Amino acid sequence: MRHLVKRRRIVALFGVVAAGAVGVAAAFRPDPTTPIERQLALKLRHALDPFWSLRPLGELHLADLPARLHAGALVQALSGEAAPQQLLSATDDELRAMTRERIAKDYESAPLVNVRGWLLSPTEASLCALSAALD
Amino acid sequence: MIHDALSLTSHEKLSADVCVVGGGPAGIALARRVSQRGARVVLLESGGLRPEPAAQSLGAGEILAEQYWALDTSRIRALGGTSHHWAGWCRPLDGLDFEKRGWVAHSGWPFGFDELSPYYEMAQQLVDLGPLEYDPGVWSEQLKRRFLPLSSGDIQNSVWQLSAPTHFGKKFQAELEASSRIDVWLHATGLRIDRHPKLPRIQSVVAVTPEGGLLEVHAGSFVLATGGIDNARLLLASEAAGVGLGNEHGVVGQFFLEHPHSRIGVLCCDDDNGVVAQYAGAIDIPGSRPPAIRLGLGLSEEVQRRERLLNVSFSLEPFVGDPPYPEVQAMASRSLSALRGTREHLRFELLVRSEQEPDAQSRVVLTRHRDRLGLPWAGLEWRRNPRTLNSIRFAAELLARSFGRLGLGHVYSYAHAGKDARASGAWPDIWGGHHHMGTTRMHDDPREGVVDRECRVHSVDNLFIAGSSVFPTAGYANPTLTLLALSLRLADRLTQAQS
């Protein structure tokens, strides 16, 4: 299925790694992305056109992180305090508006993320990474 | 009156109230001012009316540390000095630049902005500018143009007034020729400063002509105005048996300052209304003084204090060709803009012009080479310490944050790109702006500076220095306006002392 998250990694059984830029912890274990997180990831991809073109930068970003992040962790980071269900019920326009608001807020106070020279907000960096983590 | 010593072979003795060595902007400004107040002046200029290879070669030197421009091309020896090839960018130092800042080594002028303010006003007139107005808000209103809304952030708008640029030799040649109080001697290179045998005073300055003639000038006061390299060179070379004139504490030549320039990255931004594009070139104001202004971006005083930064500014430069990053990132740039609901219309290269932290190891020394007149060459050891580079790097992050907060665009920073940095060379690729400063710095304590707050050499009663070599720190503003203001102030001090 085109929209399914394919990443299935069986790596280590232990060790929580720093999630780097997005500030999320992710364990080396089979991709624990839940169905709701997958749905939300796909919804973001649909809403945030041209999401696909962020993939090359996302690949670079993921490669620089201490551990490969899965889509679920990235969606969690992007959801922030909002419940995934709540975001799933948002319209594309609402999602876009929320994302932009969040990016602007990031630039106020959140640490910048250096993605191979691009000085980005954590939200932008996570979206790039999510684009690369999705197939 | 202007005399030419080109073919002079004899030994002439001259006398004046004030002897000025160096006919550049500082020397001319000072000579005019003191003569207007009744003083008789002899002004010695190493070159002629126009730049000549023979005179230029006397400015040759060695580059001993960081890469730098050839010294004999970095300054012009002719009446008008380096105003023969300056770009006309004018801006006073910021108030904070004068302060002693706990996070900037050796910072602090003996006085603040207010002391120089009236002289800045006069300096504006010398370079054919308008009032001393550098408030971006005032300019925005006056020109009925919208600038970036940055008034309360860490990054703020900054303004340069652009002189035509004024050429001091051409502008004042007729006046100097007609002057009964100023005697300009062309092709007279200051060679030696002779102390009084018993008193802490200068007795005479000896200049040599191309044909071996000598001009021995006796005066009440002597002013060196030969630029940031040669002021130190002449002092160091003037007492063969010792460590150099005015150099009892070894400070002469130390603390050489430049304005480190660097291409720091790319600004990718949406600019439907053309607000950002205004920053990428001169804004012409036909029929006005100044004839044009240039906008830039600088660090607020608050963020310099909070983050313990040096003063840094950015200019935007239009690209010729594509930005030097891989195509994958060009595509990403467009997508990032789209995510934020903006369109990437324009890409500008970010040019940094920064303050340099004073450092005794950054210095001018004498080398073993001698020029054809027998004066030792200057050797330049320009050193930039890590704090300077860190401030530039951090400023790029502040700029990214400011543009991000306003939803205007993204910054791609060569300083953060690591191995993906611009193909032409890894950052930092830094160069100087031909701004030679700090080598005879001003400080109330003779152990920390060569001249006192009146620009008088500490250990000599009647020897003064004009020019940017007296700057203790230099902010990021181009030095001409400040060195003119200091020269005019010194002229007033000299004439007050004489009267």
C-alpha cells in the first residue's frame, strides 16, 4: 500500500537514543508507529504540498541524527500537546494554519536545527525528516 | 600653497605651528581646521597629486600571518590619500561601540559617542553628506519606503549614508593652493621624527624627496596622519637605538584591527512587495545629500549584551548565477517556503562585516627589508581570534530566527554547512576591508594605549596622531567618518592649546 509506513527496523533491544533536533526519544526496535500516527503522517503529507520535495533534505537530516527516527516519533513531535485524534479531524487548511503558526512560534524561542547548513525551526526539520521516513 | 618637492635636492628648513605628516582625509581635514583657526601648517605628502608607482612602492610590506591584501595597494600615497579609491560608505560608530564591554577584551574608549557627535556632524559635511541621521525609522518615513519590521528584535535595520564618494585631493586642491596658511609639500616622505635632546618633545620631522633632498620641519605640534600601518611604522622606526618612539610599553603596532568580511550564506525569501530587495543595492536620492543610502542589518544593543557578542552587520548582495549549494537544497528551499505559505522569489548572498576583538597578537612590526629611502618595511600579522568567528556564526543564527519569525524566509549558512559549504572554499573565507585600525590605540593608561584621550602620544608632549590607528575598538562601521571626526576634534584641541 502506497501510504503505509514501510520502515520496519529490528535493531537493538535496548537503549533509548536522543531524538536530536525534534527532542523526541526513540528506541531501536521495530517501528512502533501506531495506525493513528501513520494516518496523521499521511494526512500531513497530503495537506502540506509539496511535502515530497522535502525528502532529500529530510534524508540528510536523518543521516545526521544519532539514531534513525521512525515516522511515529516524528508525528508525536509534530503533534506536540495536541491529541493525534484531534489533528486527524482537522481540515487540510486547519493543519496548514497550525503548522505555520507552530513554525513561527518555534522561531521565537525553540532552538534552531542545523540541517546541513539550513537553519530551521524544529517543526520544519521534523517535517523534512517525516517526508524521508514515509514511503 | 602647494609645493612639489619632486626635484628638490637641497636641505630646506621649514617652520610652522603644526606639522602634519600625511595628506589623506585625516591630514587634510585637520590641516584645514587648524588653519581656519589661525595656525600655520606644513603638510607633508609622500605622493603627488595622483597615484604614482614610485610613491606606492614605498608602502610595500610583508604579510606575516592571515592572508591579507598587498600593503602597497591597500593605501594610496597621493594628495587625498585613500579617498582616491574608497567606496564612500559612511556611518558613525554605535553608542555601545564606545563602551567598556566585559565580554570584549581591551574594549572601551576614553569617551562616549556624545563627545564625538558634533565632530561627526562636521565630518558629514566634509564628505558631502546630509545631517547626522542614521535612524532607519526616520529614513523610512522620509523616503516613504517600507523597511523590514525589525525595530524590536535582535536583528535591526541599519543605514549607511553613501558619499559620492568625496575625493579629498580633488575637492580641496584649489583651496590648498590658494591657502596662505597651509604649505603642502608633495613628494615629501616622512622619514624620521627627532626628539628634543633634553625635553619630552619632538624637535623636528625630517622628510626626504625622491632626489635625495631633505625637508626639516620645526613646529610647535606634530601630527602623524599616515594611516593605520604607517603611523605605527614611523613610530617604531624613529628611534633606532630604542624600541620606537612612544613605545615604552611595547604597545605601538599592537592591536591591529580590521573589519572581517565574509560571505556567510544565502537568504532565500519571499519578497512580493520588494521590501527585501531594497537591501541589495543603493537607494538613490537624486539631488540630495547624501545622494544615496544603503540599508543593512545589524545586531541590537540588547542582544550584544545578552549573548556577549561583538558588533556584526549583514549586507545583502544579489547573486550572479546560482547559490553555491547543491541542487537538492535549492529544491528544499522552495519547499520550505511553501510549507510556510510563502514563495521563494529571491535569493541573496549574505555579506558579513564584523567587529574584530582587539588582540595584542594582531599587530604591525618592522621587518628586515628596507625601502629605497632606508625605512624598514612594515610586516602585518593580522590575527582574528575565535570570539570574532563565533560572533559571526551566532549572528547568522539570529538572522535566521528573525526572518523565520517574520515569515520572510530561510537562511542557509556556510558556517553551519560543514562539508557541504560553498564550493569555492570552506568557511571561514574571511577578508579585510582595507580598514587599518588600532595600531596606536587610545587609552588613558600608557600601558594600554599609545595615545591619550586627546590623541597625544603619552610620552611626548607635542606629538599627536590622527586617523583610525587610534581606534581602541572599531564596531562594524566603515572608519572614514569616525577618523574624520577624531581629526577635527584633535584640530580643536591643538588650536585651543596654542591659544
